[in-house]
Amino acid sequence: MVQKIGIESKENYQPFELTINRGSTIVLQFDQDIWNLEEAQQLAKVWQDAYPNNPIMVTFKGMEIKGVLNGKFL
């Protein structure tokens, strides 16, 4: 299923189109020099409302995800 979502940034407005599968995680990255925490939270909610069957992960510019460990914690 293809859904369109447009976000107007403070810099430039460029609509875009994504193809997102059910259950795929959507990763949003915010530049804290452009977006404050409240704006980032509001935009994450917009995405969650638009894609209720997809987890939303928020990161910030300069934050790097090194990997994921799968397993049980004892």
C-alpha cells in the first residue's frame, strides 16, 4: 500500500512518497538545530497516526545506532 505524507520543514518544503510495509519500523531523525523536542514529538505523533501499524523510532542528528542485540536478559 502506498500512502503519501508531506511534512513542511522550516527550511524547504518538498513533498515525498514512501512505500511502507505493515510492521516495518519507520525511523525519523531530527536535527536539534532545526526542530525542538516538542516539535519532534508532535511530528512523531503525526507519523504514528498516519501509520498505526508501524512502530516509529525517533533519533536525533549526531545519534548513531550501533546495532541490536537479540536475546534474553537474565
